[in-house]
Amino acid sequence: MVTNADVGGYDVVEEAPKVRRIINLVSGGETPGYGSITTRENLWFFSQLYGLPGDEARKKIVSLIDEFGLTVYVNTRTHKLSTGYRQRLNLARGFINDPKVLFLDEPTLGLDVITAKRIREIIRSRVKDDSGRCILITTHYMVEADEICDRIAIIDRGRIIALGTPAELKRMVSTQSIVILETPPIQGGTSFLSSVEGVSGFSQADEPSTGRIKLKVVLKDESALQSVLQSVTSKGGKILTLSKSEHTLEDVYIALVGKGFE
Amino acid sequence: MAVKPFLKSAWYSAWLGWKIETNWTDPLTFAGYYLLRPFAGLLIVGFIFLIGSFAAGNMSTQYFTYLFLGQISFIYVSQITMVTGSLIHEERSKYETLRSLYVTPASLRPYLLGRALSAAFASTVSMLLTLLLGTFVFSYALGIRLEIDLLKVNYPALGLSVLLGIASLISLGFLLSGINLLSTKLQFTLSEYVSGIFFLLGDVIFPPSMLPGPLNLLSSALPITYYIRAVRASVLSGVWDAILPNMAMLLLLAIIITVAGLLGFGAAEKRAKRLGILDRKSEY
């Protein structure tokens, strides 16, 4: 049983005030602070809560506004910002005290592809520039985790079930095969696949445009493919397309947890 | 937390509170809103008095002055309670910043203090505007004489009474915030309940001696009762002998409620953290 924990070398219970000075937190999908004050004022307010001296705070705000591409909106009340710019402001706020440890909770949730990519680049550059920093991200986007994380922990029902670099995690399933097949919807669902011999896990995606379902099945070895195809057809399914897939973190997740994201 | 950073955080939280209070509209509408709301309350009480006086065939200007001062003093109670009673809900659901505030070195206490101070400042603006307009409307337009002699007012005692009253209300705000940390069901009503009870029991529009025994007893345990009495005594008699007993009780209750507010909020914060509900949102 864990009896203590520390962040940046400080005990989280005994030295909480010291911990607070070196951490920050940003959640995705949240309102970026106070809508009736401007971008600059929001950052100023939080800089003062972190006790930054006035001159240092002003310089820091100018640099963050520039880095996060907020210059055009510096004097705009934040309720007028788009979701993407709100999240940029959120992230800028997260870096206002130069945290040694930054907690990011779903940082690209609800963002368009380009903004999400930009935000991932910023996060990555922040860690790259200063190896003394740690950014802890919780995300459901496996591609995002693969792109920006050095170490990944996969958590299922509150427990860490795998921990390692993306490459290490992918190696965990490298002996396994991944096939993607399309079929018309199967009456009674596809849960039968979990009991097919040789199947580590599977995920299902509906394809409304074609009326088909796409099944991604992780096989312990390729010999299990025959059993999968037989069981799908025996349950009324019809194999319309079949292809092999490269290993991704999502496959690791499916293989370890046994199913795709619910 | 050291005193200086605490005060700095409280100061900037007050700055933020003032921005939030004033930025939503233009200055004229803001002034109108801050005048109309309390002035409407004063008008209601004033007209009830007038109608009652006409029906009874007797107008007591002494009682009207009592009412007027009670209602004006109550502006602090209603506005500070309204802000502090809804802060936690706003931070959780409207601004979604409670987590971000909580992890700062300053955390929640200086923030709550600062926001309550800005509410007190806004209440002062409101009170002064209402006092001026109310005096004009009732004394000059409606011809009811207010029995206030500006030369007899004990201004230091008045200032001290108001400061102690504000301190009590801010401490009460910590208690309300503590309750809201643990509950998501009271955020819209808690301040209404509390200010409603204070309005009835706090010697605002009638003396608590008219209340049944237990309610009278309850009234004598409320700091608001002594705050309003101390304000009245400072304005009407100006004599320390009349002011001091009320001010002493106000000071004593202010200390008690400050200790209770800080301890209560601390306990609620600890419990909310343990239960994982610090930033729990309501479903409304």
C-alpha cells in the first residue's frame, strides 16, 4: 500500500505549499476563466495568485501570448474567443508559473484537427526545450499519446495495467496480428467475438455512410483468423472487406483491456 | 501561507471581483442596476409604511427613520451574502476555474476573501446611491421627515460598526462556501435563505422583541442584529453609551463567526477533498 507521494521532491501532504508552487493544471473543454475580462487580465490574475512580481509577470504574459498565438485577442474579453483560442489561453495559463509538473486533462478535447495539432506541437516543444519539466497528460486519444508522450500508462478501472514508452508498449503486441473487417450489422451484436479462441480483444465502429460495421480484431496469432471469419458468418455476418493493420497504441489498449473505448 | 502573499492574492481577487461585477455592462447601466435593486427594496418598505400609516391614521416619522436605516444597512447583508453564497457554484460551473484556483499557492481562502471584499465595496456604492436617492424621494418628494441630524451622527462609530458588520458577513461567507463545497443542491437558494432569516430576525424592519421567545433569543445571537443596532445608534443618538453595548456584542459575535467560518470552511474543504467532490458540478 502506498503511504506517501511526492511531486518534484516535495511530500504532497507535508509540503503541499511547496508542491503548489511548482505545479499547474489545465483541463480540456473548460471555460478559460473569467469571460468578462480580457485574455491579458486572465493571465495577469493567475500570475498574481502564483506570486509573480509585476515586471516578471508582464514579461511572462507577453511571451506566452506570443507563443500561444493570442496576440490578436490580447485585449478581447475571453467569452468572445473560439473554443480553440480558449484552449490556447488555458494552456498559456497553465505555463504562467513555469511549472515543473503540469497536469493536462484531455487538452485537445473538442478541438478541430489543426488547433489540436498546434496544441500538441506546443506541448511537445515545452518538454523538449526543458528536460527538467514533466507534463502528465490524461487522454483518450491514443494517436495523441503516441505522438507526444515519452512514457504511457494504460489505466483500466483505476489500475495501471501497462507502463512504458510507446515503442515498448507496441512490442507487447508485436507477436499478435490485427485484422480489420467490414460486415453488415450482426443481429445480437458482436460480443461473441471475445469468446472466440485466439482473440485478444476487439473494437467496433459503426459506419453510418455505408451502413456497415468495422471490426478491429487483435489475434494472438494469425491462425485464429479462420475461427473469427467462421464465427462472424455463422452469426449472420458477411465479410465485405478484410485487411491487416499495423500496430498502434489503440491495438495495445484493445489487447490489454479486451475491448475498444466505450 | 505568509501574510504578504495572502494579502496580495486577496487584493487581486478583489480586483477580479470588481471587474466581474462591473464589466458585464456599461457604467451607467451598472450604476442603475446597483441603485435600482436596493432602492426598489427601500420603496417597498417605504410604501408599506405609508399605506399602514394612512390606514391607521397616524404616521410615526420615528418608526420610518428606524425602517429607513434598517433597510439601508441591510444592503450590505443582502449583497455580500448573495455573492459569497454563490461563489463556489460559479467557480465550479460558470467559470470552471475552481480546480485551477485550488492548485495555486494561494488556493481558495484569499480568493473568497477578495471576492467578498469586492462585494462589500460594490455594496457601499449601492448603499450610498440608495441613501441619496431614498433621502430625496422620501424627504422631499413624499414629505416624510427623516429624524436624522447629520451633526449628531457619530461617524467613527458608524464606520467601525459597518466594518465589523462587513467582517461578520465575510466570515459568514466562508461558512456558506463551505456548505456549497459539500452540497450542489443549495447554490441558488442558500444566500436567499440566510438573508431572508436575517431580514426577519435582524431588527431590520421591526424590533425582535415582537417575536416569540425562541425567535427573539435567536435574534440576539445574530451579529446582524447588533450591526444594525450599532448603525442606528451611531446615526440617531451618536452617543457612545448607546453605541458601545451593541458594538461590543457585534465585536464578540464577529470574532466567534470568524473562527467558526474559518474552521468550518477548512473542515468542509478537507472533507470535499477526501470525497473527491471539490469541483463537483450540479446537474442544473
